Amino acid sequence: MMTCKDTQKVVSSYLDGELSRVERASVDAHLRQCPVCRLRIEEMRVVVRGLASVARPVSSPDLAASINRALMIERAARYAQPARPISSHIVGWVRPRLMPYTVGAFASLLLFVGIMSALRPQLAALHHLADASRVHIVSPLAPGEIGYDVTRPVSLEGYAATRTSFAVESPSLNPRGALAALAWTPSSGRPDDDDMIVVADVYGNGSASLAAVVEPPRNPRMLDELQDALRKNPAFVPASLDRRPQTMRVVFVLQKMKVEERSF
């Protein structure tokens, strides 16, 4: 028994009467049971009858002679042309193969130049910002000034210069260190008030390590965050800037306070 897919493959041969007796009988058996294939066969028959009824165009008596004359004229024109040099053949072969790539590369270059020209001011601004972020030297405060100039970037040298009288006993905090960032970073865990007292050893390069925990916090995560901050980067400015001993031991009292948000 034939399927619909098998029938569609032999439909042209079926309509043209080119199938064997067994194959035609199989198609007829399928058509008796499949209305979809019967409809398609009938549509194909309508198309075949329509094409058969179309009158065949009759060519003019001098069509063959006209074609022959055109061919002879074309042949004579080719022989009349001078022989093309080898360079012309090479150019004719190379041009359709390389020209698209050349034009594409040139267009890409123009697009790149245009984009870079448009982004040049932005890139220059980013470069200046990057340079400013790497600046570590800040002009000292003028004589008589007290406090900090918020218009100037905070640097190790500038911050240490403002604490000269205290640095011998209390090392200056690195304003760009992870420990300073911990002060304004919300702590994980419960948002309740909490505090802890720890002892840390501060070394000459500004790094520090936890030596003892005097009063642990209620939230153990606070202690882990402090330990991570001390390990990430130097928590204090170098001893040469503070003019303090190369190694000293300090006591930290860290307090976490819950501040209720209010509308004023």
C-alpha cells in the first residue's frame, strides 16, 4: 500500500501514463482511500489540461536566418578586434575577485576613523579621569587651614600630612584601602547595633594582621569582614609617611549602628 509521500513522488509519471501496471494500481488504491491526494491529483490534471490547451507559438520563417546572421556578425566583430594583452586578461581575472575585498577594507577603515574621531573627546576625558585616579600627591593645605579640602582627591601623602601630630601613636588609615571602605559598606547579617574590640599589628608597608579579639561581635560575619579587609590591601599608610615605628600594635573599636531612615 502506497503512502501519501510515495504518491506525491510519482504523481507526474502517473498523469503522463509512464507508470507500470502494478505501480498505477497501487496509486489508484491509495487515491480511493485518500481524499487529500485525490484533490492534489485533480488539481494537477487541471493544470496539465490548461497547459495543453495553450496554443504553441509559431516562429517566423526568417527566424533561423536572423539568428545565423547575428552569429556571423558577432564572430566577425571578434576577429576584427585586436588581441588583448596578457595584462588585460590578468586584470579582468583579478578585478572581480579582489575589488569587493578592497572596497570592503576601505569602507571599514573609513568607518573606524569616523568612530575614533567621534569618540576622541570621550576617550580623552576617560584618560584624564584615569590619570586623576592614579594621582597620589595632593597639594598640602595652606598655612592656617584646618580640616580637609573636599575639592581635592584624598591621597596617602595628603591624609598622612594632616595627622602628623598623631601618627606616632595612631597610624593613619589608608583612605583607599578595604578597611576604609568597610566603614561605609553595609554589613551583612542582622541590621541591629553591634560592636567589637580587636588588637592588630601594623607593619611598615601599611599592612596589618589581626592579633587578638578582645570583645567579639554578636554577628560573627563582622569579624570575617574585618579579616578580609585587612588581607585585601594595606589598611594604613606606610610608616615612612606617618613617621612612626615600622611595627606597632593598635586597638580597634568598631561600632555598627542602625540608623533609621527619616524624612526631614
